[in-house]
Amino acid sequence: MADDLFKALADPTRRTIIDELAEKSGQTLFEICSRLSMKHRLGISRQAVSQHLAVLEAAGLVETRREGRYKFHDLNTAPLRRITERWLTPGTPEPEESPP
């Protein structure tokens, strides 16, 4: 599961899609494509966006739901929480940054 999550997060386009879903969850493929094109100037096909969404869904970061003929994509942050809980122990102080 963690491998799929890190693979999904490794691609900058998928991270941009996650950012868009974090800003506005429940978007259709058309809405996501429009936002990527207009806001981020990404010239990416609907098929490519659909493939990126499939990778995100396989990693558990995106959940889909159908309402009539529309398919909505929602962000699921639970896998990210599991990763942070795995390595960040509560009550442990943050390490200090050493000067360069």
C-alpha cells in the first residue's frame, strides 16, 4: 500500500491534481481538466488525466462516486495520515535544523 502511495505522489502532475481536489473536492473529469489547463497551463489530454486519477485511486488518495451520468472525484487524505502516523511519534520534538 505504501509503495502505491509513494508512486502516486512521485509525479508532479498527480500532486497538482491532489492540490486541486484539496481546494475543491467532488470534481468531474471535465472540471479537473479545465482547472489544470486554465490555472496551471498544463496541456494534458483527458485520457492522461484519467490515467493519473486511476493511479491516485489505486493508492487510495481519490475516491469516486457516480450521480446519474456524472462521476465525481473526492480527495481521501486517510492514506497520508497513516504515513505520517507511521513515522511521526506524538510528543517527540522536531529535530532542529543545522546551519548550512
